Amino acid sequence: MKTMRFIFTVLIALLLSCNAERNEVIITGRFLGEHPDEIGYTYPVNGTSFEGFVDRVKLDSLGQLQISLQVDRPALINFLYFGSPSLIIEPGNKYEISLNRNKDNVLEISGSICETQKVYSSFPHQHPMSCLYSYGEEFTNYSSITQKLHADLQNEISILHELYERNQVSKNILNLLVTDRKIYYYTAQSVLASRNYLNKKSNNEEVPDEIFNIWSEAAYGVPMDSELLLSSFYSWYYLQMHLWYKIYTNYDYDDFVELRAENRANATTHAHNIELAKEFLSDNVLEFFIAGSFFYQHSRRQYDNNLISIFEQFKSDFPESNYIPFVEKTLEDMIEKQKELISMK
């Protein structure tokens, strides 16, 4: 009996070891030119890629680095240089890369990378919350801008499918990248519609149906139950724009503006955002959105009076959440910054 138990224990250990090896990703790299002492990167918790869920790695005197990750699916790793492409990774693979900041401070990825990575890196990566500025005057040409966004998205999808037809990309990676590009462009399209909606409202003008149609198409461009909905570096912002669409199509505009003014005056905007998210989002999408909202509020230097209770409620709602350690770190930074701002008054 003892012998059988020992054999069983050894077999379990071997299976776990093999599984760990299959899921391990090793990234060896070198930062060319002047390099930082350390670099942050999005940690693919639950297959996500979000700037609020971050780990950091130190570089040696030569600018060399090594990252080891455990992932159970293809994912995108972003090194947090604004407007820079993400690194495509798959379980069990090793990557040797070079990182270089160009004159625009965009991080370029080179080295022993596949053709798919080169193609993906060549696509636009300026943040979709701001990339519309390169498409023209948004308040007079929103129809033509939407058409251009559609054309660019379809062109990129066609290029990715050509790579797949040439067996240069797996089906899983193809699906990941197509979803990423849809989220990118539909976020931009949502921003376009949102800005035009708010512009019309602020000028007391009637909002054309076309603006709502543009926003609706984008808000539902990637289904809320898609397995890859949370996989893009831009996913959180896509959900944010989806949420605003739901708000403006379900709430009276003037009443909502008044309510938001009260939230700002009482420093309860973050709590209200979570209430709204709970009304329109659910399950793992809601969990991800609330977890990411702490980073978003911190990045905007907007702090509720009841930060601790908001976090405690999140832990109560999602006690097994893998995001909790990342939110805890963000919360610590938020509380320190909040204290600093209070002391300056």
C-alpha cells in the first residue's frame, strides 16, 4: 500500500511538472541603446493584457532581461510604452527579442520573432482613445471616419487571414489577433460616436440616429460573451465605451449629468461607476472591469472617500479573484497619493 501511494505521489508530481513546462513561457531580451533599470510589462492574469495588472523585471548593466511566465493560452504582453505593439506569446515557447525606443518613444520589438509578430507590430497601436486625431475632423466627418476605420480593420483582418492560409499563424493566434484588432477599432469607433453625442448634447442639438447607429455597431462588435473579449491591451477601454453606450441609451441625459455632478461633489464617482457596471456587465467581464477601474481612477487622480470599502466589496463579490494582488498594489498607491493630495490643500 505504501509503495502504491508513493508511486501515485510521484506520478502526480511528474504530471504537474510536465504541465508547468508546457505552460511556461521564457522571454529573453535586450534593451538596445540607453535602457532603464527595470521595465514593466502586463502580466497575463486570466489571459488578459491590461496596464493595471503589471509585473516588473530588472535589467542588468548590458540592458539584458529574462521573464518567465506560466500561461495556459496564447496571450499578448505589452511593455507599457505608449503606442507600442504587444508581444505575442504561446504556452511552452521561448522568445529572444530586442527592444528599442524610437524617436517617438515607441518601443520596437525585433530579434528572433516570427512573421506574424512583424506584421502585427506594423499595425497602428496608438491608443484608440486618442487615435481618431489622425483620421480627420471628428465633428464634421464622423461618417467618413467610420468608413475609414471599417476599411482599415478589414484590411488588417485580411492580412492576418493570408498569414493563416500560408500556415504562418495558428488558428488560436489568428483568433486572438483578429479579436484584438476588432477591439482596437471598435473602441476608436465608440470614442468617435461618444464625442459626437456629447458635442451635440452640449450644444443643445438633436443627436442624429447615425451617431447612435455608429456607436451601437461598435458597442456590440465584439460579443460580451466572447472568450477573447478580455485578451486585448485595449479591452478595458472597450468595455468602458460599451458601458457608456448602455448608460446614454438607458438614462435620461440631463438627469444623469445632474447625478454625476453630485458624485463628483461627494467624491463617490468610483463607487457609482461600479454600480453602473453591475447593472450592465456580469460574471468574469464585471470582475475584470471593476478590478481595472482602480487603476483607471488612479491614473486620473480621482479618489473616492471610501476606497477601502470599495475594495472590500470587490473581494466579497469575487473572493477567488486572481486580480486581487494587483488591485491591492494599486490601492496602496491610491491611498498614498490621496494622502499627499489632502496634505497639499
